[in-house]
Amino acid sequence: MYLEIDGKQVEAKASFKFERTAEKKYRDDKQEYSALEKIYQDLMAYKTGALLKFWDCATSHHGKNQPSVEKIENALEEQIENGDVEQLFKDAFRTIDESGFFRLQLREFWNNLDLIDRLAKNEEEKEQAKVAKEMYQSKREQLLA
């Protein structure tokens, strides 16, 4: 997956550096889940800020040649204005979801989602958990289609 930044095709990569950058820059200590999982969920919610975070993390493997957040932001704005914004989300989501690097971590995410309804204390919570689980599964299917 590539994004044109300053006339150059810049590759996105899911790697140790992706996760390290996510944890360093985008971790919310108030949340129980990792920064990677937050970016993953925000991509499912079509939050444009998640695209910026994704590309910032996914280009960190370029080291000193990594584009600045501002350059990534400008490239995304141009792409969104001129292209298919849904495809940007699909490509970013697919890069994380299909990454061998994050496979076990994301499997755990989905397993934990399956546990939500079992942890519900009453029928109302069970119904809410069921709806949330179905929503996440539907979003995932849409983004991988």
C-alpha cells in the first residue's frame, strides 16, 4: 500500500516500528486497549484522524526519511478531495487486519469481543453487547470487501 507524498510513492508497513510509534504517540493511558487497537477501531468508525495516525505509524519504518505528520496530512487531504476516501480506509484497515505481524494481537481483540456478551450482568447489557459485536463484525466485512 502506498500514498503519494511530495510526488513520491511512500510505502505503508505493519511492523515493530508501527506499533512502537503508535504506543509512543497515540496511546491513551485511560483506555484498556493498545494504541494499535484504538487505530483499528477508529478505522472501522471511518474517523479521518485514524488515517493520519495509521500513516504516521505505517511510515515510521522509513526512519530519517519518514514524511512529517504535516506532509502526510496534506497528502491525505489531497487524496480525500480527489479520490475515494472509502478506499483509503479499506486499504489502511486491510494492512493492519491482514498483517502477519499483528495477527495474534488482533485475534485476541476479536476473541475479547466474543466474550463481551458472556460478561454482561443482565439482559440489557447482553443485548447491547450483541449489537456492538454485530456492528464491529459488519464494519470489518465492509472494510475487507
